[in-house]
Amino acid sequence: MAPDRRPTNGYESDSSSSDNLFEESTRRVKSIWRGFLDFAFQGNVLEIAFGLILASMFTAVVTSLVSDILLPPLSVILPLNKNLEEKFAVLKPGPGAGGKPYNTLKQAQEDGAVVMAYGFFLNRLINFVGVGLSLYGLASVYQCFSRDPIIKHTVKCRYCRKYINEKSTRCINCTSWQDGREDIRPPVASGPSNG
């Protein structure tokens, strides 16, 4: 039986190749979408997202505690005469200064003065220390109620001097034993004596 050799105008072969291309594209898009869903809803990614959101909110609360609660009384106790974040030094006055001092940091910056805003830096530094201490406190509390250690205390290896976990029995870097086995020398075997 001879193959069907009907004349074609070229549209039928283009239609079948475009159907195959569409099916292949659909399959690839579905595969990518399934991969994204598997990635996005894994436990690790959701835990990381939750942790980042919680950390940003915690940072905002501690920053507000330091800036709004702790620093104003500190500004009164110390002879600062202003809030700490408003302390600045004018390095070069702006064109509109006319020899008179600036009252606020914003006023100096709007005039185009070159200023060193050391109060703002000290405010950020105190915020950083406050957030760090608060997170350390939370990690310590969490570690009291959990078996999973967050704070891993380290010591220096006796041989390679790199930091390793204090509970390690062998160094991860130089593979030496940390219990002193490396220091024990085997007894020297005595050979035959010559009479």
C-alpha cells in the first residue's frame, strides 16, 4: 500500500509543529511552577521568611526602646542640652549661615553646611548594641527550653589554633584528638642487647 501523497499547502505541517511547541511550552511552564511551589512552601523557606519578619519587627521595637525611652533621659542626665541624635559639629558652614550657629542638624543640612552628625552615629551604635544584647538574651532563653543550641561556644584547637565547638572530640580542621591522645607517646620497644 502506497503512502498517502495528497498535496499540502504547508499549513498542516506548521499547525502540528505549533501544537507540539505549545504542548512543550505548557509542560515546561508547569514544571517550573511546580518547582517554585515546592521551593516556596518547604519548611526551611517558610521558617526563614517567618524569622526575617519577626527579626525586623523585633529590631523596630528595640530601636524605638533605645531612641524613644532610653536616650531622652540620658540626654537630660548628661549635659547634652539636646537629644543625642541632634548633636552635630559644623565642619564648614553653608552659604546662608552669616556667622550665626545652626540650631538643628536639619537646618544645617538644608543650608548646605558640611556637618559631622556624631549624635546620629552614637544613636545607631547604641541601637546596634541594644539589638545585639536583646537577641543574645532571646537566644539564651530559647536555648534553656530547647535541645537545639543556637549559641555555640568555641575554643581554640590545641594544635592548629583554629576555633572549634567546645564539645568537639576531634578538630574539624586538623583532625587531631582534643582529649590529649596526640600527646601520648607510645613506649619505645627495646631491641636485643649485646651482652
